[in-house]
Amino acid sequence: MAFVQIIELTTKKFEGLEELNEQWRQATEGARTLRREVVTRDRNNPDRYLLLAFFDSYESAMENSSLAATQEIAARFGEFVDGPITFHDLDVIEDRS
């Protein structure tokens, strides 16, 4: 079953997070299980971001999460966020185009 994780955070240092994400993409090339990523910003609160991460399954998401580079980069997110990061873990029930 497909799996989507929504990562919700607030930051005034989005450029730093973008740089971290690019470092992660380079470090996980050929190993990551992330299939698609959508980054959004709240129109009503421009410091609030939601990242949608698409995976083939929950298990593949956990495999991605356990990569050393994922762990290293995730540990650095705290340098750039204003408050806690919220994770929403969602099993895809239906996906229509």
C-alpha cells in the first residue's frame, strides 16, 4: 500500500532547509526510496511549510528513514526550524488522477 508522509514545520530560515535537502539528495542518490516530494508554503502564514513525501509503502519509508544520511540531515533540521516538526503518516487508500 502506498504511503505519504506530511512533514509540517515553521521556519524563517527556509533557504537553510533547502540546502540541507540538496545535501541529502546528493548523499542518498541511488539509495533513497522517496518517489516524489512536494514542498508547499502556507499562503496565510508564509513561515509555515508542509512537505509531502511519497513512498511505495510504509516499509520503504522506514527504509529511507534509516539511511545514515537521512539520520544525519534530520538531526540538523533543528538548526533551522522555529518549534517542533509535526509528522503525519498516511496510508493511501485511493489515488485518482
